[in-house]
Amino acid sequence: MRRNQPLNPTTIVLKAWPTTPRFAKCYVCQDEVSIHEGVAPCTAHYICNACVVSAFDLTVRDTGLNPFPAQCCRPLPRRLVEHLLTLDVVARHKRKCEEYYVSCVLRVYCVECGTFLPKTNFCNDDARYTSAKCACGAQTFVGYKGKWEKDHRCDHADKLGVKPEWTPAYSSYCRIKRCPGCRMWIERKEACNHMTCTHCQHQFCFVCLLPFPVSHARKRCPSYGDLAAWYDKEGYEKTEKGCIETRA
């Protein structure tokens, strides 16, 4: 055998990568651009980098003229194009997403400057109600969206048991009440009566609606379920007159 000769010689042919440039039409500007100079957020549309940057820049502005979020037939994923955006646009887009993906009825805006207040601004220092603090210094009541006052007593406290027509009748299988902190309708599906509102994080007893300190377990409210002798057909605690109790 000849020296340095391979035992099983084979011929390997490497095909060069196609050098012909590939182009696609931008869905926004209709220009033909290289497929390496844009993104395909879905299977039907292609958007060039310049139009992506422009779309995100316009939609994060608080002008009300450009609907949020930037989209083709669906919202453009920020992670797909984040490398094209400035840090300022990325930060503003994240703040806008906090507002956009919250249901309209749950959104809270500052009573002074109109800034959207996310859950991270909510405060439960007051045992009865939930407020939201704004960077401008103002505090907004999460429940009725008005100006927060330290000694405030909600005018609608006596209407906590008034349910809209679409809610089913109260029963052991459907326990629905309003959070005393933010006034949102919530359902106690299982576990004990120590309730934490998923919207405002207010902690209270689901039976009597009073704030839930550690000592509450020693009071007369049951740890699980309702005690029919003390509560009306909607599950609210009664006073001697048979009315819904609204203790502080």
C-alpha cells in the first residue's frame, strides 16, 4: 500500500451556498428588500427592519393616533425585533404592554396626571381599601377610581351585596362576592376563607369581608364554607336587623 494513501478513498463534493440574493416584499412599504433585512412575524407577512423600527416608535407614543401594539394580522412579538429597537423604545413598550393586557374595567389611572397605574403601584396600607400611588405624588382609590383620602368611607359600602344580573345565585358551589378593597367581583372556589384578591392583593375574610389579621381565625367565622345561621342567602353576615353588616 502506498504511503499516506487512504484505505477507502472517496470523493467529497461540497456545494457552495447559493450566491443569488433572495428578496421579499415588505408588507408595510411594499419595497423589495433582502430577506436578511427584515422579519417574518407570521406565515403571511414580511416586514423590513426600517418599518419595524418605525412601527414600534409610533405605537409607544402617547398621541392616541397610532393603535397599540404594532401588528400585521397579529401583534408583532417584541422579542423578535428587540435587537433593532432602542432601550428607550423597549422600556416604553413594556410599560404600554402592562396597560394593554389589563382588562379595561380593571385599569386604574392617576386622578391627577392620567398615568396608568399597574399593580406594582397598588398599596394596602389601609386595612379597608386599596389605593394606587403615582410618581406625581397623587393617590387613587382602586375601587371607585377617585382621589384617595385617608379617612375615606366608600359611599357604596352598603351595596357590596348587590350583584349584577349575569352572576348566578350564591351557593356552596358558586361563592361570588366583591373584594372590599377594590370592589371587583371574585369567586372563592376552594380552600379556606382567608382570601387574597388577585387584582389588588387585599387580604380579607370571605365570610364577613373584614381585613384578615392573624387573630381572625379565633373569631366566629368558619375557616371553611359558610355557617347558614349567621348569613343571608347571598352569603353575607347579618346584623340583628337582618341587614348586611358594614363594620369598619
